[in-house]
Amino acid sequence: MPAATAGGTGQSPPRADGPAKVAGLAGYPADRIPGDALWAFAVFTDQPHARLRRLDLSPAEQSPGVVAVLGSADVPCNEYGLTKFDQPVFIGLDHTGRSPVPCDVSRWEADHLALVIAESLDQARAAAAAIDVEWEPLPLVADLDAALAPEAPLVHPYEGIGSNLYESMRTRKGDLDAGWAAAAVTVEATYEVPYQEHAYLQPEAGTSWVDAEGTINVEIAGQWVHEDREQIAHALDLPEERIRVRYPAIGGAFGGREDTSMQIILALAAHRLAERGIDRPVAMQWSREESIVGHHKRHRGRIWARWGADRDGRITAAQAEAWLDAGAYNYTSNKVMGNLHLGLGGPYELPNAAIDTHVVYTNATPGGAFRGFGAPQAAFAVECQVNKLAEALSMDPVDIRRVNTLREGSPSIAHTPMPAGVTMPEVIEACAHAAAQPSDPDDSALFSPFVSLPARPSSLRRGRGFACAFKNVGFSFGFPERCEATIVLHGESGDDMPASVELAHAGADVGQGAHTAFLQMAAEATGVDPSRVVGRFSDTGTSGDSGSASASRLTWMAGNSILGAAEEAEKAWREGARPAIGHFRFTPPPTTELDPETGEGTPNFTYGYVAQHVEMTVDIDTGHIRIDRVISANDVGRAINPRFVVGQIEGAVAQAHGHVLSEHLRSRDGRLLNPRFSTYLIPGVGDIPVTTESVVLELADPLGPFGARGMAEMGVIPYAPAVAAALADATGVWMDDFPLTPERVWAALRAADVND
């Protein structure tokens, strides 16, 4: 079939969902709650670590407007977890035996105790307060130090591992002693990386009901409809065919919707009410505070690193040990650990390395998926180390990367060659070239953290920083990666070309424009004008499994599945089928787990590459930082929609900017202290970098659809070390932790005696 007209790949047509969103007509889960819905309220335990001794739900059941109160006894298999079943759906005294996970201990302040279903949300909240409950406090494991201390209380003693450190990875490559002997300089530091809240625009909300066929329907926002269905079916002990999950408009995700929040309990509520003959939908909606307390965060953690280089800047040895705070439950911590582990080698050829990475249970907020998935934490340590080596050698930060960067055919930290399509050298050069071009920073006299108090010109310092990174595209370490698409070509017998195309795909559009990109790729693959391509998306009832909107994988995987489905549909069309249907399940090259002793393996089938340059001004009187200029160079392989690509880069920079400079999520004794946007400060339009320049390279990925390469996460990864390097360039002070809030920067400058 002929190539598509304008609006296929490489074009930037209007978003398919744009008009409805601009007009305020898009239906998000909270907008689609039926008027006759009952309301469900999830009761948090409010206990970071305590044993349930007594629970009486009857006062809530007898409260005005209450229809039902559900607890652990109502869950057939009282467990869930995306990669490991270690979390009860409800904390309770009724353990059915169909799960090995004890449910009588609350390990997190947001564990669920009960679900109150009432005529209104206010009635459900009031009834929840009437629940009669008695707790026995247990010793608290608040953070990594407490969890790793000798004789520390065990957060999950039933697992029988004898430690809160429950999984580790190890890499040994080359001869580390020889590497140290060859080093002219070494740098060593311990880095602390903080939590980050996803802060998506739409807090959790959803509706569930049982239809006339007995199917439990759940309408909610998420990142993987089929995984949501699998988790629901497991907990309810029902066949997956009895569950249907669909996503309406989604107000952001960033990994925060990767794990389930209210999917299981919503489905359970509809299921149990239907058994009682109550034929009404059940709705839930969290407040912002409930959302922040009730879902996982970017992992906080600690990374010790020691690196060495010879006089020419070539890295001779790299050693690191890292600990991630998993919080009370695993969520995806074991998988995030894998990305962190690989990232601790950086995008460099390392002849000699020793890396150990661990995940540790605590009673704090769980860590889980967040844009970058372990890579930003690794990059902060690695890129700071490389910049410190450059400083010790009086070497340009770009030059030291030119010497050491991974290239086509380079051995990876996993001993095996990098997958084809390594473009780290080109990305570094593109970023460095853009940084060499003149910029026009604002007049220093205008720099002012407070409108009424302009900075003293003599207190302003300017600095520049550089960092680069790479990250996997797609699932890793042997996970059975796949993605399905169905294309239907409509037309009359004898037509050379279809009159229209229908695409069915389960991939989630969490705000990034994925569905528009899918339609563009379907248009190009079939040769049909984009205006005649329609889509059915994010519904287990209409589409095969797409996998998750995560791991920078969705465009890459979906595009390959769409190409395959188009080819199958074209075969059917040529054979005379009307409509002509093509279904295709794309499977990428296999990956493997790493050898537990050496770290050898093939962990990923392709990667994305990014480099960033940062220019800043810091006021040494106040510690206030302004980022004047950011250059982000990304190799995207092929820009399916160039406007979306730039939007992803700019959004990633803004999100990383908040993490590095202002977002300070505080936790004490297992409780979040500032679960509100009034005290957890995400950047507004006046707080983001003054200028962000997107340098988009299109160096085709050999395996990517139309050459495309996943890129959505890349812009968040090297930002923190680039900012830290700029601060050191401006002041001579290296800060090995963040956020770089004014008071923390001011204290570091005072400690280093930085003054006029």
C-alpha cells in the first residue's frame, strides 16, 4: 500500500483528544461517576507498624446511609502486588488461608483496614470514624539506618529471610585492584537521593459495576489495563474473563498508576453488592492528601561510590554500593533495583567494576515506579563522580565523556555488547555544540527570590554543568515483553485501497499523546489518510495485551505491533476479505537475567540516550538558585510526532527541576509530614528554567518502528547531576544530596565559608 499523506509519522497533527480537553469536555474518571452511584471510602489504618488486636465494623455498618462495610473476610485471596504478592488487600483478623501473607499487621500508614459503602461520600467518611479498632504498636523501622541496624525488627518476618534487606544484585568485571593501581586520581562520596511525589493532575478516582452478563467492569485511570485485570482477578479468585477494565481520559501517571490503588477494592465492592442483589455502580474519589499518602513514590536511597581515572581521563575502576528504601511493600522495587544497578555503570566503558545494589523493607511509604525507574538515582551518583574526576584532572567535563562513552559495539557493564544503535557519542556532541552557542541570560539585577528584596549583584555566582545518561527502552531481565494490536480495513470488494481503518490497542494515553501517535503510525502503515483512521483504546474488552505505558516502551512496542497488524490486515485485504482484519502480537528480542555472581547477561534489547547542559545563577546570600538555561539533547530515533517529542522533553525537564530544587517530601516515623501542595512545592510556571532548548536527534534505532526510539523518561535522568555540577562550578561546593532548597544550599555554602 502507498505511504500515508501528511499527518502520518514525522508530522504534528492536532491531538485526537485535544479539543475535548481544551473545552473541558474530556471525561476523566471523576467526571464519569453516574448520578445513582454509591460511594466507597477506603479506611487507612493510620498505623506505620502495629498489630490488629480487635476490630468491630458493626458501628460503621449501622451508621446512616451505609449500605455495606467490607474487610479482609470479604476478599477471597487477600493479597496483591505487581511483581510480588506481599501486600494484603485489607488488614484484618480474618485470614482465609488462600494467601500466605499475614493480614493482621499494618506495615504502612496507608494500609487499608476496611471499605465503607454508603449513599454519599460524607456518610461513608462519617461511618468510617465509627469503626471500633484496637492496635498493638510494634517496633518501628522508619528508614534505611533503622532497617539495616543489627537486631533490627523485621518488617516481613514471615518471609523467613532474616533481614529487611530482601533482594540484591552483584556485578564483578575485570580486575578492580589493577584498576585502582592504574588510577592517577580517585573520587569517593556517599550520595543521598530523596523521595518524589508524582503530583499528577488527577487524583485517583473510579467506578465499578456488574453488567447484565455478570462481568465486573472497572473504569479508572491506570497504565496497564490487562495487568489491572490480572490483579483484580487474582484477589477476587475469578477468571480474568469475568473482569473488564477500561481507562477514560487520564490526568497524568509518571509511574504512579503502575501499581494498583483502588482497582481491586472497587471491583470487590461491585461484586459483593451484586451478590446481595444491589444493582448500583460504586464510585471512589481520593482527595489530594489521600492520594499523596496512599500511593508509592520515587525511591529514596543511598549510594556509595568510588571511581578512579588515569591522567588521560580514562576511567580505570568503578565501585559502588547502593540501597533503595522499598518502604513497607515491594511494589516494583526489585525491578527498579535492576535499573539502578545497570545505571551505576553509567553510559561508559568500564574495564574494572564492582557494583552491589540492594532493596530494603522499612515501615515508610513504599517506593515504586516513577519516570526514569531507578536511572535518575544512579545518574546522580555516576555523573557527579565523572564530573568530580574531571575537576580533579583539570579536564573539561565533556572531554572526559568523549574519552569514556559507550560506542557502537562497546561491552556493557553486563559484559555483553551493547545492542545496536548506540548514539551516546553523537548525543554528547550535539549537546556540547548547542551549549557553545551564545545565550542571553537575564540581567543579574533582576534576579530576586523575593519581589521586595532584590539580590545584591556581588552575591550572585554563575555556573555551568554537564551530564549524560542512557536508559533501557522496554521491559528487562527476561520479562516476557509483548504488545498486541488489531487493525481492521474497511472497504468494498474490488477497492484498491481501504476506505477507512480501525485500530484497537490497549496502550494507555496518560497525557503524552500516545493515542494520537498510534493513529499516525496506523495511517502510515496502511497508507490511509489519517482523517480516516479511528481508534478504540485502553479496554480489555476490545484489545489484546499492550503491556504498560512505562519503561519508555509504548511508542516503540505499539509501533511494532501496529506495523505487524497492518501487514496481516493487508494480506487479508489482498485475499478479498472485507472487512480485512489483522491481529499481531509483537515480541522483541529476548533479554536475560544477570548472572548472580558476575552480573553477566543481556538485560535489555535497546536503549535511549540523552545529554544535558545547565546554566545557573545562585545567590550566596540566600541559597536561592535560578536555572537560566537548559539544553537537553535526546536521540529519539524518529520523531513520530515532533511536537509531542519536544513536549516530553520540556515536561521531563520541568519535572526533574522540581525534584532537584523544591520538592522536599518529608517523612518521620513512617508518616508523611507534608502531603499537600501547600507544603510540598512543585514548580509553577514562574519557577521552571528560564529557557529550555530541546535538541532532537533522529538517529534511527535499528529495531524501532519507523526507526523510533523510546524517549519519554530520558529528560529527567541527568538533570540532578548537571545542576549539582553547575552549583559546584559557581561556588566550589559539591552537594551530594538534594533537593537544593535555598535553606539547604545556604547551609552548605556557609559550612564551606563561601562569601563575598
